[in-house]
Amino acid sequence: MAEFAPITSSQYCRVTFITTARDCKISLHQMRDIQRVGVWPVAFTGAARWAGPICKHGHVIGFHTNWKPFRTFPIDMAAFAINLQMLLVDRPTARFDPDVKPGFLETSFLEQITTMEEMEPKASNCLKVSSMSHQSVHNSAW
């Protein structure tokens, strides 16, 4: 049976949707600093070598993607982590919509909890690709 130390009010948990450790090279140290929603580029997603936030001076100013670029947040599920405290306290009604169109799950969820201005660039101001999309394994283009 595992034992866990209680989380104090000064500690915060982060939630990310990366499926295995080999998929992510962003350090846990970077994730600990996330106050709301941290973002980084992802490799081999949406028929592109990479997709994710474009950042300037520590702020997200847009997104690079080949697939449905008109989405509010055209990023892969593996391209962000959320501060759990923020999610539970500030946005307790946020949910994944089971009825959303394929490819819009991330946008639908992120629209409920953040804005582009609030996103926190990680991975050297989003200059380093820090994770890989599992969809790339099934993409015949690669």
C-alpha cells in the first residue's frame, strides 16, 4: 500500500495528459511553476513536425498548426498542464464535453479555464519540442 504525504496549502498539484514518461521531456521542475495553464510544443501532430504555441517575451502570441488552425487553442492534449488548485477552486465546473467534434476536445476544455494571455510558456519559451503526440504512431504520413 502506497503512502502519500498530505498536500499543504502552499503546495499545488499539476495535471497533464501525457501518457508515458518518454513522451515528455519537459521537466517536473518546470511543471511545478505552473500557476494556471502551462503550454509547450508537441512533435508529430496534425500532419506537422511540430505544433503548439508561438511565444514572444514570455507570452503566447499565437499557435503553429497544420490542422484546423481556426480553433481557439489548436494544441494537442500532450501540449499543456493545468494547476489542479486553479482548476478545482477557480473553475470547478470545467468538464470535457463528450459531444464535442473530434479534434476540438482540447479547445473546448481550455476555453472554459483560460485565455491565450493567461497561458504560461514552458520549454524555453516554447522553443523546444517537449513531448510527442501518440497520434503520430498511427499517422501514415510519418
